[in-house]
Amino acid sequence: MAVQANEVNQVTGKPAQGPDGEQLDSLRDENAQLQEAVHAHAVVDQAIGVFLAAGRLTPDQGWQVLREVSQRTNTKLRHVSELIIDGARTGRLPADIRAELDSQLALRQPSPVAE
């Protein structure tokens, strides 16, 4: 007996699944993970852009700073990036992030300004 498109599983209340239901769920999960990864990548790029806009770092140096701050403060890279973006707007950063950021920035020379 084939599953009809409008049937509902009486136990879960979710749409009934045919033989490909597990595959469909797997594809939905993968899609959600990919969307999250794209969003996280955009947030990291924006944080790197904050460093570029300030004229302090190159894109590669910005990536290195974010990575080091993340690792040394045991904070997810995406969260560090969100804090940097918010900090650029508000001027506020958590003390541990600010201390490590200052330390990492001190290790890197400002990028040369083109004349």
C-alpha cells in the first residue's frame, strides 16, 4: 500500500513517510546544515571586513586573528565574529575577547596604506 501525500502518522502527527522518507529527512538535515554553514561563513567574512575597514589587517591576517582569538578563548569562531561585528557598532566586547584581540592585533603590523 503506497503512502498518500496527505496521510499523517498517527503516532508522531507528522506526514507519513514512504520508503524514501528517511532519505528525505536526511536531505532536509543536510540542507539545514549547509544553510547554517553559509550564514556562518558570511558572519566570519563580515568580521574580517571590520578589520579591513579599520585599515588594520589584510584578509589573511583578519582570518588568523579571528582563528587565534577563537582558539585562545575557547569560543566558537562564529561567535567571536558576531562579537567583533557587534563590538564595531557598540564599542563593547567581553573582557576576555578584547584582551586576546588586543594581543593578536599587537602581533601583526598594520597593512600598508597605498598612496
